Amino acid sequence: MTTLSPPRPPVHPPPRYRRPLGLARESWLQYSVLVLLAVLVLAPVVPTLYQSFLDRPLYEAGGVLGAGNYARLFTEAGFGRVVLNTALFAGLTTLLSLIIAVPMAVVVVRTKLPGGRVFAAAMQWPFFISSLILGFGWITMYGPAGFVSVEVRRLLGFLPWNLYSIPGMALTEAVALAPIVYTFCASALRQSDASLEAAAQVCGAGPLRILRSVILPLLRPPVVYSSILVVSMSVETLSVPLLFGQPVGIDVFSTFLYRNGLQSINPDYGVLGAASAIILLVTVSLVALQAKLLKNAQRFVSVRGKATRPRPLDLGWLKWVSVAAIAFYVVMGALVPIGGLVFRSFTQVFTPLQSPFRTLTGDNYERIFTYPVYVQSIVNSLLVAAIGAVLVSALSLLAVMVARRSTFRFARAVEYLALAPQAMPGIIVGIGLFWALAFAPFGLGSLIQGTLWALIIGFGLRALPSGFGSISPSIMQIGRELDNAARVSGADWVRTFTRILAALLRPAFAGALILTFVTLLKEYSPAVFLGSADSNIIGTTMLELWVQGNTGSVAALAGLQIAITATFVGLAGLLLKGRNDA
């Protein structure tokens, strides 16, 4: 007799793991940020490097790769003199910036200085003014036919300076970049522990001995770090070398690219690409060195637990010498050139040989608002700055969240990509994007090239590190307990960001909006290659008017840009005050 075994239960395949919707959503957003940043950063770099090894323009078929462009660059194009001029200009600019800013940071932060708060704010004024406008102002006042120069030549019989020289270029650029050095040094001095100074005082050291033996050695990290930053910015700057150097045949990296690319009837794109690649390599190396020095800055830490509040040193009669020196820098370096430029905008002729009050007029501003092309350049600048500020700040906020507040496996790559544009000179961004748009797929390049969107992309790429750096400290001040509490309550990464962290980061986002707006409003160098007759901005319009000799209209446009910038800097101050009061 056969016994029947009980039927076995049906065998079902194991349930397939379904990825939570929240996890898929956050991965999609994080990868999108990574890809977008990679495309933006690589778009100007890849075509530039490729063109540097190609024996013909990118748009011609049949190109052969080789190093011939680099050989011609150093043998036929006179690039050796350009390298020497750039090294002299960058080195002298850095030296002058340190001479101006380091002593001022010490006396403003660490000594009893009358009007110290006013001078601390005034030291940063030149930073908010475009180097192009500052260059125009210096020529108006200190150029060979400038208001101050004519008066000095009349009194002394000669002019003791030459603005159209490498020292003249370096001095003007140093006035614009000294606030950067000052900011680094002043911040380090405010955060450092004053116990070493107190110990030196107990040992009988006087104020000058303390400054020389204690305070100045502590400034070594910010001095080295800011020096590399100034060198990098001096290498890439276009405005001052273009205004001062080109009329007398002094070429640096940026003007070499400008002259051989935009001004040349038949540009040699191979040499242009090779020169751009070398400049890019130099700036990337400087930024990498800067990052390495900052990484090792812990060796110089002087702020520990129980840090004491520093007691200002009394320099005696030397404090009045310090007041005079700072006032001279602020007044003669920034206020006089900018004031002279604004005054020039309200006069027909601006010279000490005739009272300017006899030729007061509003014709320069009337001319600006009469011609539609000039009005359009102002509108274009405001549109690029406003739209670009919103887009850059939003992308910066997402990049900060992915890099600093997620478990994304490529979070560090997102941070590197967001900060990478600080190593990319503006004129190279313009050249690289010009080539990239020429070969963009699906005809996108032809739709974007020469429009305001091309400027927004180029300017926004340059402003991205500023936006990232503005928001990043704020997210680091918010404890992760809020994230953990939201996760425990069932919220995913996207919901935690939109419901909790976004509200807390609203003030930082507003600050980034204002900072990037001012940065975008000042920018102009990428527009030299990306702009067109219909997308001129204030900077490129001022250059065109300057070449035509229409200095009155240049001054009027500069005055309008200064007024707009002052308004937004004032808003930034009010926002910062509101955050401090809160």
C-alpha cells in the first residue's frame, strides 16, 4: 500500500528588492549636480587642450595631433617676452599688495588706532569696484594727461611716475588686490590667541618688539596663502594690462591672448590654444599649491581652548603715522581715481588748466540714455547679473548640500568641481566656451553663441566658487542632529533639505545672491569672446568707447555701474547686520 506524502507548498521566488523612492530621488539629484558641474567645468578646458595639440582650427577636418603649436609659441610668437613680463607684473603686484595690506591689518586689528572701524571697512572698498573701472580712474587722474599728473608736472617740471609701465600696472593692480591680503591677515589676527603677546609684555617687550617678534611670524600662513592667490589673479587679469600695457607694447598672458585672438585678422588658433593651455596649467598649479598650504596650516594654529581677548597695543605717536598711511591708500588709491572718474562724467573737459565747474554738464549721461545700444548694455548687464546670481546661488546651494551634507560617494568630487573655476582665467573661459559652443551637439551652440545665455554661463562659471564659498560655512554651523531627527521621522535626504535645511540656509542664500550679483556685474573678460553686438555689457561697451576716445561716456557708464554696485553692497551690509542682530 502506497502512502501519499502531504503536498508541498508552492515555491515562490524570493521577493525582488525594491529601492526606496526617496533613495532613488536623492541619487538622481546628486548625480545630476555632479554631471552638471562636470560639464560646466570641462566645457572650456577640453576644447582648449585639444586645440593646443591640433595643427589646424577645430572647425577644419583632417587635423593631426602634435606639439608643433608649442614649438611655434616659444620660437615665433615672442612668448618668452610675454612670460617674463607676466612674471614681473605678477611678482611686483604681489609684493606691493603685501607692503600695503599686511602693516595695515596689523595696526587696524592689533593696535589702538583712531577710527579703526572706519578704516577696516574702507580697506575693502576697492574690492567691490571692477579693476576695469579702477584702471579708467587711475588714467583719468594719474595718466600722462591726467588731472593730478598735469598739476604735478606744472609744480615740479616733470612727472615722477609712469603709469604705462610694468611698475605702474603693478601699483594699480595692487591697490585693487590689497583688500584680499588684508582680509586674510585681519581674520587670522582676530582669531589668534593673545597669550603670546601677554607673555612678551610680561618679559618687558615694547609694542614694536611684540609686533616684530610675535605678531608678524603668526601671519606667515595667511601671507603665503594670500600671496599665491594674488599671483594667480595677477596672471589672469586683463583690464589693467590692456589699458596700460597694450598702448606701449607691453604684453602679458591675458593681453597676448586678446591680441592674437580677438584683434588678429587671421588668428592662429593653434598658438592661441597652446598659450591658453600653458596659462591654465600655471593657474591650476598655483591653486593646487594654495590648497596644499591650507591643508598644512594646522602647524601654525594659535587658537586653543581658553583663548584670551587681545589687548590693543599702543604705538604712541606712530599711530598717527599709521592713520596717515591708511588714509593715503584709501584716498589716493581708490577715492581720488573713482571720484575723478565720476566727476569726469559730469564735465565736458576735465583738466586742472581750466576749472571743471565751468564745464559741468549732463550730456555724457544724456548720450548714454539716448543711444539704445548703450541702454541695452546696461540692461544686459543687469539681466546677466540678476539671472546668473539666482542660477549660480541655487547651484552653489545644491553643491554645498551634496558635498557637505550627504553620503554621496562622489561628494568630494562635487566640491572640487565647484571650486575648480577659481583656477580658470576669465579670458580662457571665454575662449574655451567659444570653441565648445561651436561644436555643441543638436545645434545648441548656434542657439547660445553670442546671446546673453552664453555670458550667463561664462560669468556664472567664474562666480561659482564665490557662491559655494559663501554658503559652505553656514551649513557647517548647523548641527547634524536636525538631519538625524528628520531621518528618524521618515524623511529622505531631499525632504530633509527642502523642509528643514533650506529654511535655515535662507540668510546664507540671500548673501550669496548679493555677492554673486556684484561679482557678475563686475565681470567682463569672458564676454570679449562670447559676446556679440546684441549682447554687449557695460564692461565691453566701456572698452569700445575708450578705444574711440569717448572718455566722457566711459565715465558715465562707470558711474552708473558704481552706483549699482554701491546699492547692492549696502544691501549686503544691511543683511549682515540683520543676521548679527538675530
